[in-house]
Amino acid sequence: MRYKTFNLDKFQIDAIKAIDNNHSVVVSAATGTGKTLIADYVVNEAIKKNLRVIYTSPIKALSNQKFREFRDDYGEKVGLLTGDVSINPSAPILIMTTEIYRNMLLEKEPLDDLSYVVFDEIHFINDIERGTIWEESLIFSPSNVRFLCLSATIPNYKQFADWISKIKGHPVETVNYMKRAVPLKHEFYDFNLGLCNLKELREDRILSYHDVVGLQRRGRGRNKNRYNKGDSRKKRVQYPLVNYVEVLKILKREDAIPCIFFTFSRKDAFEKSREMGRKFDYTTSDEKKEILEFLRKEIPENIKDMESVKQMRNFLPKGFAVHHAGILPKMKEIVEKLFAQGLIKVLFATETFAVGINMPARAVVLNSIKKYDGFSVRYLSTKEYFQMAGRAGRRGIDDFGRVIVIINRNDLRQKGDYDELERITSKDVESIISRFSVSYNTTLNLIKNNTKEERNVILKSNFGNFAKKGLQNRIDQSYINYIYTLKKMKYVVQVEDEVDGRKVKDYKITWKGAFACHIFSHELILTELYYSKILNELSDSELILYIASLEYEPRMSDSFEDKGVSIGNLYSKLENNKYIYKRIKKRNLKKMYKFINHWVNGGDFAGIFDYCNLAEGDVIRLFRRIIDNLKQIKSALVYEKDEETIRRMNECINKIDRDIIKVTF
């Protein structure tokens, strides 16, 4: 079977047959096998039949990329919705983040002509903080909608499909295809052995103290002077660290580039790119000319003089690049295009590059088998490892994809550590699990849109309940807790109705509750801000600063210029509401005061960095999230018919949404 210009594999044919039968499909297939082609078939068929398709992705960057790809093929029939951005929202094919789809469902937007919803990277249902969004999206979808769920590996894919079938009442077929189009070869690089396999690592596990000292004195490893003196039985030997350059030299020598080098630190990714650019040159003279010409055409005037752009222009022509969430979106786009053209030889990236972006390389290097996840340093999960490793090997070009893990012997002290290394790199064995947790907004919308009986069914329909021997008669505890809070804050009231001759107690939402139904982040805080009249008392810059203080996610390396800043006036306004007062992030307000006011009052983007050291991409993302919050308030105000405050929200948005902050395609 052929589709467009492609000869389809059996798993693609099986999925397409299920779609033709109007069934939902769960596709669990290895990275790089062509899952997106199935999604393209769904889109193509919907356009032929004048139906709608929603394509959801876990992150905005991937939604933006998919929008570009589908728009290239289907033109004006494609739209984009990501909260802060709305392009062609009435298009039959809508690309959006999964949150936006969930929000549409909660607000009961009409979806009668919606045929399929594609859930790209469905294994994000495992995410501790956001996983519930995927479950809610499946639970709240109308009965006429079918699903295409795509994931690299879902060990319990049949159980997951059975759950969807049970709660939605229609057939859900499964397709499992673990054979990669390009097989992976897993290797390790050790300071003592060089390139090796796991068996060789195990056999060389016990090094004597004198072996280590000898290696360090001969300069093997980056920390050649760091060793313990004395008896190794008394002191813990610090093994030298591998110099990553040695790994890249081998790959270059063995013609195993282009390569993606994954590191778990943005700073490290940028520093490695700069270091390689200073010491090495991996491109031909013709490739250099091509890269320089591309940069001349693609880098916009308003960012070309920025320090990060200047630095990237130094190492990009030599074949090195960096990609992470902190760099300018336009520069990420430029890097992706150069990489797709084969002009980037070594790309230093954080793991976000592995999410959904279909850009394979000949080899993948992982800087470590451990990462800091915001709470502790831990081993990678098998899903995280294979998400990154799966980028190795280009279909139709490479015989195999090469994956090299750089080993730090200080992490491998016990036999169990080697067992863990083997477990992680052998197979993705981690099943998806339920993260169902009802938010305040979900609770309010459930009360607004559903009867008591319907709510009971919905709350018992989560995947976790099903996994515990079917759908048990159990209401989510967080729902009960939220009801208590909402009653106390007068967002819901208890009422009594007569049903079949008996009195039944239930809940109804108040005016406050109706407003909060349209706010999907900081819903109680923003609702209190409006109903306590504090919002009217705040200036535009104060309102934007306050929302920024809620949205800002601190990083240890962040610093701000806040000398002489006084927020007493703003603080006195906010403390007029008890709920808001208890949740004021006073330090955030003070830290961000100068750079927020600089931008809101018409300052240039470069000037922001006189007041903070935030990454450029983080600044843009923060402002985009503020815009999203303002749009949510605006949406809620439509139902209040408060035209004056709606106008004000538009003015605030316009003060932020300009120049480099504005999203363009």
C-alpha cells in the first residue's frame, strides 16, 4: 500500500485500516518508524470529507513546528491555537497544545463535526504535573470523536486502549511495532576503556587506587589533578571525568556525524558549542558559504546585534550549534533548518529536542546517564533514554544508529549501578500510569455543565481507577477537597432539588464560579483579583508585573537588578484580599519590577538584560504566558459584559505583544 510518495509498513497499513473503519487507534511504535504519516492520513481524509481534525502536542514549540509542516501541505485549511496565539481558528485542521483542547472541552465548545483528535506523544500522560490533562481530554471528549494516540513505546498499550474503549463505548484498536527502521547500537565511553560495551565495563569495574592515580597523572580525563592520597580503603577515590571532545573526535574520524549531543544543562550546551567552535572546524568551504548566506537571509534585523546571536554566528559556520528552550525562538528555528539540511555536524541540545522533533542524526551522545530533575539527581527513565537514543539513525541513509553514553565512574560504585545501566539502555519497560487530579477549574466546569450523576461517572472514569480492576465506585478525593475550598470562598453553593420524589443535595456555581470557569491557570487568584476590585486599582504595569510574579519559574542561576525598588504601593493594594495576600510572591514582584516596567513602557528587548540575566527564550516565554493569562481574563469578561475591562486587557496585551515577543510564522 502506498500513501502519497511513501511505501507503507504493515503497522501503518493496520492503523489506516482501523481509521477507515472509524475506530480509535493506539499506536505504539519505535521512534523514527513513521507514526506521523498516520496522522497525516487522518488529516488528509478529513479534508476530503469536509470534517475537522484536532492535532494536539505536549509543548508549544512542537505545536508551532507541526503548524508549519501541515500549513506547507494544506495551506489555509490549517490553524493554530496555543493560548497566547490564535491563527485561523475556524480552519478544519487545528493544531494546538493538549491543554487548549482540554479547555475547549470544559467550556463545551461545539465539536459536532470533529472526526479525530491526534494525541502526539501520548506517553506524556505519565507527567507528574501535567499528565491529568491527557486523561481529562480523553474522558471529556464527545462520543462522536475518535482518537489517534501516538507514542514511541507504551508497554501497557492494550490496557490503555481497553480503558479508552470502556469509557467511550467504541472500538479501540492497537498497533505495536517495536522494530526500528534503523537499528540502534548502544555503546559507552569510559575514561579507562574508551569506547566499550557493558560487558567490558562490568569486567573493568574494580580499579585499584594506584590505577586511577596513574591514569590521572598521565592526563587521562578532565580532572587529572583530582585524586585522593593515601590508602584507597580509607578514602573514596575520585575517578577522572571523560573529556567529551575525545568522543566527538572518534565520531568525526569514523564518519559518524552528524551527531546530536544531549546534555542536561543549558549552560553546558552553550559552553560546549563555543568551545568546539574555538578549537575545531567541521565544515567545508562550500558548506561555510551556504551557512553564512542562510544566516544573512534568515536572522532578523531586530536580533542580529544580540550577544547570543553574535556568539552563535561564530560557531554555526564551523558546523556546531546549540538548541534549548532558553535561546531565541527564531534562532532555534534557524538551527533546526540548518540541521535538516545536513549543515550542522554536532548539535548540543537539551532533551526537549527529542520531544516530537523528527530530526535524526547518524549518532547520539548522552553526556550522562543521570540528570537533575528539579528535586534530585536520578537515573534517566527508560522512556527518557530511548526518547533521546531514538534520534540516532537516519532512515534510508544509515545501516544503524549509534548511541554513546559517556560514563562517569563516580556514579558506578556498586554492582547494582551496572545493573541499572543495563536496565535503562536495554528496553523501554515503563508503563504509562494515571496522574488524574481534578483542578479547581475542572471542578467548577463539572458542576456547571454536568448533573450529579454525570459527575460521578466522569470522576470514576480515570485510567488509574480502571487499572485497579475495572472502574471502581470511587470518587476522586481532590474533587471533595476542592468543593470544600470553593464553598468556603463562595464559588459554589449547596442546593436541594427533588428527584423522583426524594430530596437530593447538589451544588451550583455562583457568579464568581462562572467567571473562574474561563480561567485555566491561577483561577482563584485571578477571579479574586477581579471581584475584589483590586484589578481596577492596579495600573497596567502593576497588573502585568503581578501576573509575571505568578508565572515566573525560578532557576538557581537567575539574578535581577532590584536596587532601590519599592513595591509598597502595589503591595498595599494586593493585601486588601485575604486569599491574594497569603499568596503574594513578594520577592518575585521586587526582582522583576525593573525589567517588566522597562518592556511595558516601550523599552527595547536588549535593555531587559540590564536588569536580569534570564535566558532570552525564557523572557519571551514568560511574556507569552502573561499574554495567555490576560486573554483568559478577557474571555471570562465577555460573559460579564464588562467592555471597559476587556478594552483594558487588550491594551495590556498590546503593550507586551510587540517586536521580538510577537509570534510570527
